[in-house]
Amino acid sequence: MNKNLRQAIIAGNWKMNKTRPEAKALVEELIPLVKDADCGVVVCVPFTNLETVLNAVKGTNIKVGAQNCHFEKSGAFTGEISADMLVEMGVEYVVLGHSERRQYFGETDETVNKRTVAALAAGLKPIVCVGELLWERETNITEEVIARQIKLDFYGVSADDLKKCVIAYEPVWAIGTGKTATADQAQEVCAFIRATLAKLYGQAVADAVTIQYGGSMNAKNAAELLSKPDVDGGLIGGASLKAPDFSEIVKAAK
Ligand code: PGA
């Protein structure tokens, strides 16, 4: 369980926030604050902000991600964006299977799997989100839920491709609620995810995968969460919308 085997990554998930001028201002404020980061820094922005943010971060250590992509290469899928379209722009990461997509937009493990496979084939690095609902935790089936998501979401993904993926453990009850999982709860599930990956792919591959915690992570609680052996980074929603807060979390990831 050597943390040096994998990259720590702090990723901001801006969700449906920021117009282009607001996005430009936020990222320009962020650039000097995170320029000496000891970890990977990613901002996952709305599609409409991709070009603005890609231009603004040129020559810096900030990488850019989208918040979804479709599994087909092209065609009659009104409102969707393909992985190739993102790659052509210079986008490197894509968030897939976020619980908000699962809850509000009918995303299932099957579609998350198809999107993951398509994103990898196009050359994107997927940040695949898994996590249990509150009543699943309360009924003690967290591990079953997480194991099922990991097995289904990565179905057919090779070991080499898995190493390009980031997994975000986001307990649904902690997202946007101000209710953070304790560092021990986060560690427990992140370690379980790694053990599940080890069974499927072998320990060496599992040890190489970056596993983030997400859910009300902020400048105050980040250091404790990130000190845990299997918590390799964070996927940050609310706190990524303020450059000073986000940069404090980046600084905690050493
Ligand atoms: P939050 O969101 O930090 O606002 O809880 C995290 C996420 O949904 O990725």
C-alpha cells in the first residue's frame, strides 16, 4: 500500500456553473495559486467553457476535463457530445457516472460502462464515480453496491486501460450536503475499491490506480481525508468554485 505508486489528483467538478467570462476569471485566479502543486490538478468544466478554459491554462500545470461524453462516435444523438469531439479540443479527462447523472439523467452502470470504454478508446482519461446512497449505507450494503458498480462500470476494460482511469468514491449522501464522510469511512471504502480491483486485475494494477474521495471535501477537512493510505486525491464540487478554497485542497495533497 505505497502511495508513491500512484499520482495524487485533485479535480474540480464545476457542475452546471460559470458563464465563459466567469470561467476565465476563476481559472486565471487559480493558475498562480496552484502552480507549485505536488499533485495533478484538473478542472472539469461545462462543455461551453472548455475552449475558454483550455486557452487560459495553456502552458500551466492545470489539466482540463469534461463532465460527460457519449458512447457512440457520432450520429443522431441530439444534445450529446462524443469522446472524439473532446479529444480534438485538447480535453484530457472526463467525469463519468457522476451520481447526479445516475439520479437525474437515467445513467446506469451499463451506460457508464459504455461511456468508459468509448472514452478510453478515444484517448481520454475517465474519472469514474461510484458511491452508495444513504439507505444503502444504513442497510449495510455499501460494499455490495460498490463492488457491483466497479465490476459493471469497468466490464471489458483491460488492465492497461484501467491504469489510465481515476476512480472517485463519492458517497451520494455526502455530495453537496455539507455532510462529509469521516476520513476513516472514506479510507474504508477506498481500500475496499482497491481490494476489489486487486481481485479483478491483480495487486500491482490495483496499486497503480488513483482513487479519489468526493463529497463536501473542503479546505478544512481535505488534509485529514488525504492523509489516509488509500485516498489519493479528491473530486471537489462546491469548493472548486472558489480559487482560494480549491488551492488549499491542492496544497493538502502532498
Ligand atoms: P461537493 O460535490 O464537493 O459539492 O459535495 C462533489 C461532487 O459531486 O463531485
